[in-house]
Amino acid sequence: MPYTYNCPPCGTRSRSYTFRSGAEGHGVRHRNRRHDGDYPVGESIQHIARVSPLTRAVAWHPSKGDVIAAAVAVLLVLWSVWHALTN
């Protein structure tokens, strides 16, 4: 399972790492840069569950901007097909 580094005082969560050592290294770099080497209260390395691409696709909900962009794209395609057939 992948691992991630979490720093609650900063609200920082690292990208997922395949090995725990990757998340720990991220934590060391974060502590050195943001906390002058001190250990923030509550920092942790956590397991995160793998999510399949199919599960992510089903859970995705388009925003209003996505819907508008898709509608405009469909209208442009329909207009170009209609224009090509009538001229």
C-alpha cells in the first residue's frame, strides 16, 4: 500500500509514495524547510488505500464549468457538421 506524509500544523499532505522511506524522506525535507528541523506536533506517515481508476471515474462529478465547456464543444461540432452539409 502507498504511504503519505501528513503535517497537520501546515495542512500539508505529500503525494503518495510506494515505500514508507519515500514518505519519510519527504517529511525530513519538509521539516528542514518549514520547521527548521523541528518535529511538528501531529505529523505522521499514513497508509493510503489504492483506488482503482474505475472507482475514481465513477466518483468524479463534473463542475458547472466542465458542463458548460462540454456543451459549447458539442454545439460547435454540431454546427460545423450542419454547415458542411448545407454548403
